Amino acid sequence: IALSGIAGVIAVDRFGAQGKGGNLLIDLVSRQSSEYRQRILHHEAGHFLVAYLLDIPVQSYTLSAWEATKAGLPGLGGVVFDTADIEAALEGDGLSAQQMNRYCIVWMAGIAAENQTYGNAQGGQDDQLKLRMLWEQTAKPARGVDTQLRWALLQAQTLLEKQSAAYEALLEAMAAREPVENC
């Protein structure tokens, strides 16, 4: 009975609340670890900086599942971009190869930031899923999605390495929960 009840709660959370309850529970337990909080900070700062460098406006950011849930976002944290050009392109002729490349680099930047700081990435599955979904909805460039992911990861790593001072300053600003304009 207990296992059935737990399975029911998990199913309702997964399908009814898009897994937000599970994310909140994971966040609550993991929040005790400073490495966990730092990983999220590094991951999201990677997205933020690369979006800025590629002229993709950042609207907001969150660094915990609770903040994300309050903001109406899925996941354990996130950077919210202005995606008006994606939406317009999906309604029209589709994303250009240049637009697709820019968004791929931004979505892979969180993984790149974690790799550079920790030698591996624990996050980024949601980012890759979003990218794969976008890939399926658009006119695809010549290369396959896995090749695109590897290429975008390399581009993001290069941008973060070249802008390491800006990245460090952004980490400090985001850790202090500075507004987007200050970041």
C-alpha cells in the first residue's frame, strides 16, 4: 500500500506538475551541499554570459528549484532568455542556421561551465532535451543533432575561456542575487 501510494504521488507529480515536486525535494535535500549550490551557480552563469555575448537578451535567472517554481519555470534553476525570435521563426520560415547555432551554444554553455570548473557536468539534461526538441521542430542544418551538440559545447567552452574575468565577475554578481541589469 505504501509503495502504491508513493508511486501514485510520483506519477501525479511527474505528469500533473511536470516533476516540480520532485525537483523541490531534490533541491531541499541537496541544498545542504555547498558544492551543489555552486554547480548550479556555475551552470547558470555559463548560460547567462554566453547569451549576453551572443546578443540574446536575458530576462531573469533563478538558482534553486524553489525560485524556479515561484517564477513558473521547470527545473532546479535557470536563465530565462528572450525567445521572441525563436517563436517568430517557428511560426514563419523556421530558424536560420545562424540562429540555431547561437541558441545551441547558449544551451550547451551550462555544461561547458560545469566541465571547466569541475571536470564534468551533472546538469544539462534539460538543456539538451530542449535543444533536441527545437531541432525536431525546425529545418535542420546539414549536421546531425549530436554533432551540433558537440560543436556547440566546444564553442561555449571557447567563449567562457576567453571571457574568464567576466565569468568570475558574473559568478559573484549572481551569487549575491544581483538584478539582471547589474549582472
